[in-house]
Amino acid sequence: MSATQQLTAADLPGANCGLCGFRTCGALAEQLEKRPDLINRCIARSANRLATPTIPAPVARQDAGVAAGGAAPTWRDTLGREFDFYLEHFPEDPGPREIILPHNPMLTREMEIAVGDLMIGRPLGMSCGCPITHCGVAVEVDRRTGVIVWCVTGPLGPREKGFKDIGYYIAEGYEGLIAQTRAEIAIGRRYFFQPRRCMLQWRHSGLVNYMNRSADGLQVRLEGLWIG
């Protein structure tokens, strides 16, 4: 059996992004023994992916979550860059909370964006410059300012049910939980962090301007975002 056929859910990124066409990484892993070529659908493991060959595969697997056997994270992203903590989404949410503003804020009113709407868009420029189109569901909408809070999810929902395309937008901030960190977190400090479900497993940077301790972890809001 080849190395590709031996891959399991633990070898996949754990993002459950749906871009491969399967709802979860585990569902994809179940099909690999019969169809090993399906691994090329995973942007994190595909041979067609633009990867940095000097970063060994175990780094990518561990940084996608705690590795099998409870191994500690390496605190490096898939490009080998160090970061300080993982940002988790709230247990009640379907994905990470992102505070966004369409490049044309009037779109929020013109498109009648409402809570529960499925949307797609891409953060452009200094606000992140992420190359991946984001998909998600709106959870808060301010039609006066145009600001939207959505939970970023995989593309299966928009594919199956339709969506509103807001085009380019500015990523104003993230809200989430810190359960794993190697740094002391303080308001007013900028940190490198990795969103747990980031499809590229790249580090981000943001300024912590809100903190609240809860039973699930340290709740934070990060603004002034950029990737790298």
C-alpha cells in the first residue's frame, strides 16, 4: 500500500472546509483507500499545491491541531513562520467570527443582507489579502454602517443553497477563543496567531483590544489584521 493510501483523518488539516467536496476531512479520508487520487482535492496536501519543501509534513499536521497521541504543537505555520496562539471559534458558532465591511458599504443595504444569509467574498489588500474566497453565514448586520459579522464556513452551504456575493471586503477583526497559547495575552499588544480552521494554515497578526475569561477559554477580539 502506498503512502497516499495510508493517509487517515489525522494526516489531513482538520479544517473541514468542504472545498474537496466532502463535508469533513474524516469523510475524505474514508474514500482515500479506494480513490487515493482524491488527496489532490485537499489544498493542504495536494501535490499540485504551492508548498515550501523545507517544511516537513509533520509540522503541517500538528499545527492543524493537536497531533495524534497528544503531541504539543510546533507553533509554526505551513510556511515555517512562528506564531503565539491558536484562535478557536465559539462552540455555538458554525465557524470563526469575522467582522467585515464590504468595499462598497452600501451593498449591505442594496443587497438586503440579513442575519442567516449565506454569502461569499474575499478580503482584499491591507486588511489581509487572503487569496481564498471566504464563505459564511451572517450573524449580525448593521445596515447603517454596512458592517457585517459572519461565521466563516466551508463552501458546501453556498453551493447547495445559493449565496449573496459581496465581492471584495475589508476584514476588520476576528472574535474567538484562545485555548492554546505560548504567550501571555494582554490588551493592547499585537500577536501572531493562527485561526484553527484557516484553510492555508497561515499565521495572521492582530491587536488584542478585548478579553474575557470564560469556561471555554479566553475570549478575545483582534483588530488591525494582516497575514504574514
